[in-house]
Amino acid sequence: MTTATRTVLFTDVADYTAQVSGTDREGLRRLLEQHEAMVRPLVARYHGHIAKNIGDSFLCVFGAATDALRAASEILQASGSESYPRVRIALTTGDVEEIDDDAFGATVNLAARILGATPAGECWFGLGTRVCMNEAEVAWEEAGRFRLKGIPGEEPCYRMVPPERAWLPLPVASAARAGRLVRVRPDDRPESVAANAVVLLEGFVPGTSYLAEAVAALPVLEPSSFYLAAWRLSPSDRQGWTHAGRGLVVGTPGAIDRALREVEQEARAAPRLEDSSTMFLDLRRRVDLQLLVCGLGLPAVPVAEVVSGYTFDLLADGSWVTRSDHAVLRVDVRDTGVAVRALGVGVSVDGRLLASGEEAVLHDGSVIRGPAGEIAFRATQGGYAGVLLADTQQWLGLLGGQTAEVGRKPSPPGLAFPNRDSPENLRWLSGPRAARAQASQFTLDRYLSGRRQAAVQLSGNAIRLIPLHPECPTYVLRRDGLHLVEEPVQVSVGDMIVAGTTVIGLRAPE
């Protein structure tokens, strides 16, 4: 057995289980033979070898990361045709234990786990490969950070971009659908650019003064509003452009143009209300006051002398959860302040795009933009480090004369707090008190919010907030700050109730 640094590449047939269930033995044999006929010569062309066949997968080993990626690119281009099946590919680079041309070890395990996260028709690779490869020969972009089974922590993953495909970042795709995308070319400069536009610079050579002059000639926009179309980038060119918080659209000109046309065609084909013969009725009863879940409360640390810090993950649909493999960003509350870490692409803080895994400290008034929309951070005092504000679809309507409860399990009519009942996001202090808290499944919401937390009473134009729980504190957030509510108080439209990790806004109905 010898130890050597190698690049390990896995291929497998996409949708293999479904294909097997719908074919006979001869069809299965033909599918596997086509897979091998496609993979074997391309692996050999780039100086690799197939170490083993595992069902519908091949484990291949290369001496160079760039060779492995070039082989992967050609395999992807060949796959999905009439002659060859559609595949997914994953690889990473590191130390491998070699026995009789076979490969074992942590690098092999990591490549296999990355394969499990890779979508059909794509090639993803790990950090080891990104560090070792020649970036001038391979186009790539960030895919995000992922928790992979059996691998501690979160792994950054990257996507190889073949010449025939381009993946549009969400801000670029959204702007194209809405008609807010401004495409700037060296010989075609726009006369004006709207304040909410996204600018895509095409046909410019990265790192040149000509590109810098083109950016300087455009109106002043946030850095995250600028994207550069490019394919293969040197590390210095990539760093020079993205360091300022600007974005990239990685792809050949033809691939980017096709991707934009597809998005624009989808937008044109989408049904519009005025063109539809369907009648939509608003079946919601007219209400006089809305209680709207509109944010995440961030209790100050330490909490109860047991928690030193904690995190929450944001999903693309705007939901905050304790931990998820599909999160787009993570907020981290420490005794030194509040920070946000991007877990995918397309996340910006105060107009600066963050690389996947990059962190930014939040300040009062900071604005986060990403796949979940826009989130505002408001720093507070007195029990909370701050709140992250963004409206959700969870609300309750009140009529004059009604009283409604809020809490983890309020009496009807009531607005229930989102369920974030898990301790996996907590960092514990040492000592017997913290040990007992862990054993009892302590969570922030169980400690800081009650089943029946507070009541909102609407009488005429007067709104009263009535605390119900004797131990879990209720706060009201006004323009002048956060206030503890220890007895019934008058509140107004625009105020917010803060309890546990939930923020509820008092809104006039639209």
C-alpha cells in the first residue's frame, strides 16, 4: 500500500433507479456498456485509470486535477446523447491509499459524498481540486457549502462550467425576467441606467483598464449590481473583480446568451392576470388589524448562563430554521456582535456580494439581499442583539372588539410562533448548569417564549398588548427602541412584538 496525492473522480448514471425499473436485463446491460464506452476512453485520454466499477458508478483516479476536470468536461458533453446515458460527476483531490490500482481513504469518501449532492448533468468538485487545478484551463463557479453525510462540518463545493452551459445567478435571472437587466458591451454603452437595474458587462477582458473605464462611466450603483460575463479566469482576474463585492456570470458568450433568452422567453410565456379569463376572488374576510410574522429575534448572549452563542439558517423561501443542508445563509450571534455567512451564491450585505463561506459583520441598518429577498437588520438593546426583518406569509387578522393570542401554542384565535424547537444551533458554555440544559433539550424558544405568550386586544382604534406569561418576557419594538412589557400597554400600527425568536408586526390591512 502506498500513499499518494491523487484526484478521485466518480461518475454515475443519472436517474439510474428509474431507468432500471423500466427496462429488461438486456436494456440494463446495454445501459451499463454505454456508460463504460463513454467513460473509459476519455479517462485514458487524460492519463487516468478506472479503479473500480460500483454498480452504475465508476471510480477513476488521475495524477493531475486539471486532467481530471478536462476528462469530466468531455464526458459531460458526450452524455445525454442517443448513444450515451446522462451522468453526474464529482471529484476532489487529496491523499489516497493505493492498493493494486484501487483507491481508498478520506479523499475517496469525500468525492463519493459530493457525488450525492451533485445534480444530474453537472460536475461538482471539492476545495482540494480547486486549489490544485490550473484555473486558466477550467471554467468554474461556486456551488455553495454543504453538510455531507459522514463528513464533519460543511464542505465548499464548486461547479465546472462546460462551454455549452451557463447558470445565471438569481439576481441576474430575476432582473432579466423583470426587464431590469442592462447588458453593456464595449461598443454599446447605455445612455441611462435605472437605480434598480442589474448591469451585465459582456465582451470585456478581465483586469483591463478598458473594463475599469466602462464601470467608471456607468451611474453609481451598489457593487452587487455589477456582473461580469467571463468564462476562464485567472485567479488574479477573479479576485480583482469579486473583491469589491461584484458578481460573475461564468460561461461562454453563446451559453450566457442562450440562458438569458430562455429566461426572457419563460417570462413572456408566463400567464398575466390581465390576459387570463380566470377570475380570482379574495376570500379573506375584511379585517381591521393584521398580526404579521415579520422577522427573527436575536436574543443577546450569553443566554441563561448556558448558551455562549447560536446560529440560524435561512432557506430560499425566507424561513429561518435552526439548521439545514439547503440554507442560503447563516446568521451567527456572538458576544462580540452579529455576523452573516453566505452558504451559497448571490448573497450580498450592504451592496457587497459575498463569496460562498464568506462572512460579514452586521451593523444597525445593514441590508442583506439574496435568494430569499431583502432582509433588514436593526440593532437593539435590552435583552436582544437585534432583529432581522422581512415579511412572511404567516399572519392573523383581527376585527374590532377581538382579542388574539400569540405564542408557541396560543388559544384560538391565535398566531403561533414558527417552530424552531431544536438545540442543534446552540454553542454551550461549560459547567453543570449547561450540561443539565443540554440534557433537558433546552432551546431558545422553550426558554424565552411561552405557549401563551401575549395577547393583542383591538377595541375601536385602540390596540393593547397584554403580557400573559409570568416568566418569558415580551417586548415591543418602536422607533425609539426596544421596551420590556410587564403590564398591558397601548401599542400602535407599525410597532412590533418581540418574544423568543419571533417578531410580529402590527399592520394596517392593505
